[in-house]
Amino acid sequence: IHAKEMLKEGPDQDILIESFLALGRVDHLTMVMALHPSYLSGFLQCQHALLELDGPLPRHWRHYIAVMAAARHQCLYLVQQHSASFLEAGGEESWLNGLEHAPTKLRSLQTLNKLLAHRPWLITQQHIQELVCPGADPRWSLAELIHAVILMAQAHSLCSFVWGCGLNPDPDHAGGFTFQPPSPSHIPHSPAHEDGSYLFTHHTGFYKAMEVEVLMKRMVELQQQQEEEECTQEEMVTRFERERSESIPTAPPDMLLHLVEDPEFRYEDFSPRGEQAPPTMRAQDYSWEDHGFSLVNRLLPDMGQVLDERFQVVSNMTYHRMAMHEGVDTHTLRKALWNYIQCLYGIRYDDYDYASVNVLLERSLKVFVKTMACHPEQTTARIYHNFWRHFRHSEKVHANLIVMEARLQAALLYTLRAITHYMR
């Protein structure tokens, strides 16, 4: 799509023009995120800091690390984007032909890359030690490593967003979708589509207002119920376990294999039954606010602040509306989404009743969210359209942003905890 046409049709012209002037283009990802300009601004700042500003890693290495990370989720959209930037920054084309052509130091990230992408709870101080201790060959400094870790975690979570919004540029591979503006002949004219949505372009049919009414009623009832009753700690743990054990089948990867080591390694439900089950991470024991934020800022100055602002914006962002209703307090719904994602990654909040997740997140939404967060390459247009059929596309994008940030924070917390243990 011509840049001028994108700016004309885009949902927030000012921020798109700003992006165009900064990058020389407005990509599809930016256009969809521009449905939520308060979030996009912080996201672009973070991307710029990670990829362009002075830091411990060379610029072409940063893009190659992002390529390696995006390949784990078969995300051709991001692989192509970062490959082009890698070459622009002076990277050697042969590296893109396979991992074996890249420097040993970059290849040494592969174990961390696959754990971060699929099972971050398995990351230990041993993994950190193997990369940064004095005897390591090649040796990473802690500053270099934290930069690489954030780049990988950012790319993994961005894959969730790209797949979740149907932005994959290649319609020919399994599960791929073409990015295009909605066509008037395919999309009924209604307020639900007046938000500049550049998403899956499939006819969604008539909206069922009754579903919104039911969800709003549940939110109110849940708030009243929580005010009235206390739940034992044992029951809270049981409800957490129930949520994280719901599984969705996965399929083996089928593309970009030359950039992936151990492609059969995928997400598995956290803490499967058995003696080797990893312990739950209690949010109170290692949190972003109390531990992760300061460690990132120490090792990569200002990056903790940049990430924190993103987490804050996405946690607090609300338009006080749901579908056709205005003046709605959506806090309990947004919190349920965030906590459900982190629950899938084995992070438990002692003060949260996970029964709320089942009350507020319908089965079709949970299927979409879990697929997008845990194996995004399995996301399809069908499961996207099956949840919240009555909501605006911008509201679905809002949900995708929450999933992306909750996943990013969860992956970072496990790695930062391992680094903290190593530094003691």
C-alpha cells in the first residue's frame, strides 16, 4: 500500500506521520497499533531504544537476534522486516542462509532463545553462568546479555501480536493471512468497523448484543461477590492450577527451519504433573515493580523505565466502553486477561481469585488468547472471529496488546530472576 494511502486511511494521522518521518515508512504493524496511539508512542520509543540507540550490541547483531527470535514462531513478517534492517546495517547476507554462518557468540544464544520463546520458567542461573562467567567462550557481558534477552523477548511477544492480528505477509503458507484494508463489499458498514481496522478481512455477520450484556453483568456480579466473600489460600491455588492446565494442541513448525535450532521444542503446559514439575513463581517473590525494573535499569540504563511505561500504559488503558456501551469500568476484564496469560506462564498472584478468569473469559476467547500467547503460529482467522464477535476490531487489538505485554513481562521476569541469582 502506498504510504500516502496508508496515512489517509489510518486511524491516527499524527502518530503515523511521525512514524513515517522517523522510519521512512509506515508498516502494517504500526498502522494497527495506531488504533491505540497512547500505546504506540511508547512502543515505538522502546523499539527505537532497543534497535537504534547507543548500546552494548552492534546494530546489525540486534536485528539478527530479532530474526532468530521471530523464526521460533514462524513469523515471516518480522523475519523479513529485521532481515532487511540487518542488511541495511551492514550485516553479512550469508548469516541469513542459516545459523551455522553466524558468529559463535550469537549461536550461543540459541538455548536461551528457545526457552524464552516457549518455556521461560526453565531458565536458571546455570544458563546465565554459561554465557557470562569468566571461563565462557565466547563470553557475554551482563549488559550485552540483558540487551539480547530484551530483544528476544520483545520479538517473541511481538510474534503473538502479528499472528493475533493476522499481519503475516505470506498468504501461501499454512495459517498465513494477507494484510489489507477492509473492503466495503466484505464488511458491513457499522460503528464496529469505523476504527481503521487493518485485520483479517472476513465477513463477521451480525453482532449479538446479548453477549455484551451477559459479560457486563458478570463483571458487576464478580465485583460484588469479591467484596462479600473471602476465599481460602488453598482454594485460590486450586483455581490457579485449574486455569493453567487447560491445553490446546500444537503442531510442529514448518518454515524458517534454517534459522531455528531444535524446532521440535515448543510450549508445553506449565508444570505438568510429575516429580520434575517446576515450582510456580509467586508474583510476590519476584515482581517487575520490586525486582525486575531496577535490575534492567542497572544493566541497560533507562531501558527499565521505557519498558515500565509500556506496562503501565497497557494496564491502565481504557476507553470506558464495551462494544456499543459507553461508561463501562473494564478493569476486572483487563486484569483477568493479564493474569490469565501470566498464569499460563506459571506466575501466580496470591491475592487474585482465578475463578474470575472463568467467569469473564468465555471459552472462545481463552482459546484465542492461549493460542496467541503460547503458540501464535497456530492462530487462525476463525478463532480470531469466534471471540467477541460483537466488539470493535480496535477492542480486539486492545486485548492483543494486553496479551503481548503480559507475555513479555512473564518471560523477562524468569530471566531476570536467573540473572539476580547468578549475581548473588
